[in-house]
Amino acid sequence: MTRNILVVEDEVAIRDMLCLMLEQKGFSPTAAADYQQAVNLLKEPYPELILLDWMLPGGSGIQFIKQLKQNELTRQIPVIMLTARAEEEDKIRGLDVGADDYITKPFSIKELTSRLNAVLRRVTPMAADELVEVQGLKLDPITHRVSAHEQALELGPTEFRLLHFFMTHPERVYSREQLLNNVWGTNVYVEDRTVDVHIRRLRKAISPGGHDQMIQTVRGAGYRFSTRL
């Protein structure tokens, strides 16, 4: 699955270079040249990471991050700030408002790629074939088995994919459209309410171990998988 990256940079040469680099690395970049354009691009399907310049026409990267964190649907999107401001106080300010990393200009493509991959690993740490376990609920992608406290559970193929996505993306709210794109795929037409049906089936399937409470409905936003009740 191609990972979407939003590039917010007003300098044309740097913006084009970043987009080209991302495409060569297998990502799908979307570009914004100013603050308002970046805000307008914050819509479904949301980017998985944002490369953000500090100084932008119409606003600042700091303002953008603050706005990002105020929205339930975007607050978990990781941000790497790109800036010529190398002072330690600026770095601390950027990290304090919610940036996940901070790279000063000029930077090398090798360094940026390494930092980008490191941040993405932190937010989606599980490899596709790794066994996942959360409080006694185990899912094995290789054998396609799910168990709760060693008791085998029966899940349909869609519920299995949905649970795997939730368990590898905990504590983040996903709208129905985001779940459709990530679990069913962008080339499949399925109605939003179909997600609700499969959520109900999944909750029922994992209820023997009490794990159904981990799939939480966030009113007006979507669903999240969380161990915090």
C-alpha cells in the first residue's frame, strides 16, 4: 500500500526535490506551497506523515501543528519540520508543540529518508507478518489465527484484516472512509455503513476475552483501538 506524504514547502526547488525523492522511494507525495493550501489538503484520505517548513506564506509551521493537534482526526499524524532555524530554542519549540522530528536546512536526501523511515516505524511499528499481542489478544498474520487468552477465536477474512489494522495502529481515531481505504482498499466500492456492520461482527468475535471494549466508537469521528477505557 502506497503511503501518502504531505509536503508543505514554499520554495519551489526544495518542494519539487522532496516530491521527486519521495516518489523514487515508493511514497505518494502531495504538495502545498502555503499555509492555507496545506490546511485545505488536510482531508480524507489523510496523509500518514507531513514534511513541514517552518516559515510559510500565510502562517507558520508552528501554527499549522497547533491546528493539526486540535482536530481529533489529524492530531496523531506525525510531523517532521524542515527549517533553516538551527538554534536549539527553535528546535525545542518545534518539538514542544508536537513535531516528531526536526531537520535543519540544508539537509541530505539520505538523512531525510532515514529520519522519515524512523518516524514511520514509530507510528506503525508492526511489520505485516509479525505476531501482534495486546493484553492477551493475539493475532498471527502468518497462520491467520486469532486467540484470546489462548482460546481460539473465529473471525471472517474482513474482520481479521480489520482487527490486524486496529492492533497495529492503536490509540488513533480512524473515520469510516479511512478504514475503508486501509482495510478494503481504495479501488473497492463499499458503503461507509458497511464498516459499522463489520465492527459489530468483530466486537462479537473478540468478546469472549472482553476485548470488544478495546474497539471504541468516537462520536462524530470514527473508531479507535485502545486499551484505555
